[in-house]
Amino acid sequence: LTTAGRTTYFVSFQRGPFRTIQLPKYCLPKDMHIVSTDEGQVLAAVQEWNENDTYSLYISDTPGVYFTRSLPNLRTSRGLAGNLIVDVYK
């Protein structure tokens, strides 16, 4: 959902009601991609308003509502089809 130039992201945990995700108050995302939903957490690549060629990795609590930044300044690239490529290894 986008209102007044700001996008709001939602999550549903185990088919429950949709809830607005909560990024830290200093985070102003302009792009977000879900990287993984393994091991009871959501790992998301977020491009913040001041980033052009980098993203930051954010990790959530178990329901996927509250996020904290875990790794800033990841270099990214675009694939042939225009999809985002973030190299993440467990």
C-alpha cells in the first residue's frame, strides 16, 4: 500500500490477519525484497532512501512483524530479467 509517497508493507503469520511490518524508525525504505523465510524469521533486503547501489539486510522476529538491521551496505546487481541479485550465504 502506498500513501503520500510512503509504502506500507504487510505480513500474515500462519494465515492470521495481516499486520503492518515495523522497521526501525530511522529506516525509510524505497525498495524491499524478501530474501528468505527460513528458520522462523524473515530476512529482507531493504534499500533505504539514501542508498543507490546498496541494500541493507534486516531480520525479523518469528511472526515477521518487527525488523532490525543485521547487515548494512550490501552490494547488489540486476540479473538479465531485471531481478535483484543479493549474494547471501548461510
